[in-house]
Amino acid sequence: MKSWKRYTDYLSSAEWHIHTKYSDGRDDIKDYCQRAVEIGIPLVAFTEHVRRNLSYNFSSFLKDIEAAREEFDLIILSGCEAKVLPSGELDVDDVVLRAVDYPIFSFHSFPDDLELYVKCLKSALMNPYVNAWAHPGTLSGQKIDLPARSLAEVFILMKEREVLLEINRKYDLPKERWVKMAKRYGVKTVKGSDAHCIEDLVR
């Protein structure tokens, strides 16, 4: 069972995509938790950027989350955001994926090739650990669209693999057509602001 299923009541009311000082965010875990309590967000998921070769101490990141759980009356999930490689693999060690509550994936610095994009997307969805597709519909920094047939195949696979479709506030993605189509195929959506500072946390 994917870990998000324990928290289905919070998919639209929580914040499921947050970056801290550990990667490219501005604020630390404690700052975000304090902000969440102040504005009434019931759950926060810290989805730090990861690579196979990490530039920061991931164990320290997890320890900070444990400390925050002791301090705040808040559901706090550890997570990571792994990028999809042109091979279809995720640029992250399975040890990291197993260590966190909420692993998600996204496309960053990917070839401008829609056919390859769809192929690698399907491959990423087969990863047993992934919980959500983050900012769906970006390629080489641009918003893209996909043929209805390809979307249908992707959403069928997402439903089967219990992978969430992120509603990303930062990029205003995915397209409304994608959301409606995903719901027809039984794919659940999740709120992900892609927060990089505490001001990005909103109810």
C-alpha cells in the first residue's frame, strides 16, 4: 500500500510538496512547521530534491523531521523529489526511497522529446516506491500537452499503481483537461504548492 493512503482525508487540505534549506528552499523544517500550525495546515510533507550523489546529509534531514514531530502538533512526513532520467530510471538510490514516507518524481533537465517523455513517465510509474507525479506537464521548463491516447494510458497506469496526480500551484499544472480526464480514470489528486519558502504555504 502506498503511504499516502493513510492520509487520504488530507490530500487537498495539507501541503504535500515542500523544499527546505537542505536543497533549494530558503527556510528550515522548523520554520515551515511553525507556519503550518499558525495557518491551520494539518499535514506537511518535506519532499527534498535528491540525486544519486547527494550534496547534503540526508540523515540530518531525517533527524530534523523526527525532532519536529516531537515539537509540533502536526502530521509531518519525510519525502523526496527524484527526477526522471532519459533511461526511465529515477536519479536516486533505493535506500533513500525506502527511508522516506512520501517519495515523488518529476521531470527536470529532460530531452525535448515527447515520445521519450511518455516512455520514461510510464517507467517511473512502475517504481514501487513513488507516491505522486509532481508538477505534471513540464518538459525543458515549458508546459506541454500530450495526446489523449497517451494520457489515457498514463492515467490507467497511475490508477493501477496508486500514484497521485499533483495539483501544483507554483507551475499552475496540470492542465484542467488533464485533471478532468484523470478523475474519469479514478486517479486521485493531491495539493502540492512546491513551496520554497514559508510564504508559499497557504490554506
